[in-house]
Amino acid sequence: MAGGAADCMFWERHLGRLCRLYELRNKERITTAAASKLLHNIMYGYKGHGLSMGTMIAGWDKGLGPNLYYCDSEGTR
């Protein structure tokens, strides 16, 4: 987690809620790649709005093993 503490905490909590909703709707956990893509799409929509955030999303997916993704407030993934 890097950047403005408020930006980071808000968007990480928001991503957690979205992942939990996915799990409830689909009866399976979201993949690490899909979670990072969700955050990327949100951040890309706010590009140029003055957010300051960079976070790494790590996870272990069935059949794929460990994964690590970086997302920042400029929409980079």
C-alpha cells in the first residue's frame, strides 16, 4: 500500500466488498487476476482526479498457484 492513506484504505475496503459480493453471488472465490482487474477498472475511471494510491494484490488460485498484481491510481496494472 502506497500513496494517500485515506485513498488506499477506502479503495482496498471497497475492493474487499466487491470480492465478497462476487463470492456470495457465484458460490466461489474470485481469482486474483479478476480482483486486480476490478480495481484497475475502477482506478482507470478515476484517472486524473488526484487520487494517490498504489497497491499490490496477492493471492493463491486453484490450478494457477501464486499470483501478484500491482495497481495504482493511474490505472496501471
